[in-house]
Amino acid sequence: MKKYDKLLDLMEKINEKVRQESYISKLGIPSLIVSLLAFQAEVKELRLDLHMDEEIRMQSLRHPEAAEALIRSLLDDFRKEAVSFPDDNRLQLHLSKYPGGIGLAARYEGGYDPKRVRFAESAIRSMGIDRYGWTVEARYGEGQVEWTVRLPASHDS
């Protein structure tokens, strides 16, 4: 591979990082934006990868403040697992639009305490399903947890 081939790959990675940070900055909830960027920069136990395919406005949700609390809770819950099981831990968060709302897919890779993580999931379910109309799906595997939450849009959107 020639030097300019490597340069093109590097430029693509930089462009993608800039695009994702632009999407994050347009989420519309300043405290959430700061939390996400600070988590990426400061938390060493858990690598956070955020991905969005397009701009997402959290204000379009029926309960944007609850969605922010959900994301903060996810970060906190999986950070606790990463601290308890030091390894190459990674959390991927993917936000996407779907007809009628926003989807949040969280995929954690690393060690975890199944009882503690299932308890965190049940807390999200009980809060989100009853109060906010969320749908929650979860899958567990060896060294891997996947949660998918669908957050309904406001009736105005």
C-alpha cells in the first residue's frame, strides 16, 4: 500500500469522526451533548462509539428529558460494568430515526455481572414502558449485551 492510500484511509476516518461529532452537536439537548462528548474524552475504562446516519433532534420526542436520562443511565450502568471487569470494554450507541420516533441501540462488549445488568434493564423497562411508551428489547451473550429502545415522537412531529 502506498503512502497516499494510507492517507486516504486516514482522511476518511477523520471525515467520519467530524460528521459524527456534528450530528452529536445537533441533538438539541446541550447537557446531553456535553455528557456524551465528555464521556468519550474522559472515561478510560469504557470506549464509547456513537453513531448516527443522519441528524437527530431529541426535541422531536414525546419526552426528550426522559430520553436524556435513559442515555445517561446507559452510560453509567455500562461504565460500572467496565470498572468491575477491566478489559477492552466498548459501548456502541446507535441513534436512528424510524417512523414514529427515534431508536437507540446499545451494544456493550466486555465483562459484566448478569444480575446487575438485568436489574438495570428492568429499571429502564419499568420507567420507560409505563410512563413513556418505550419499547425495550434485550439480548445477552458471553461478554456482550444488546439493548434496543424505541422512543416515540411527540404527536406534533
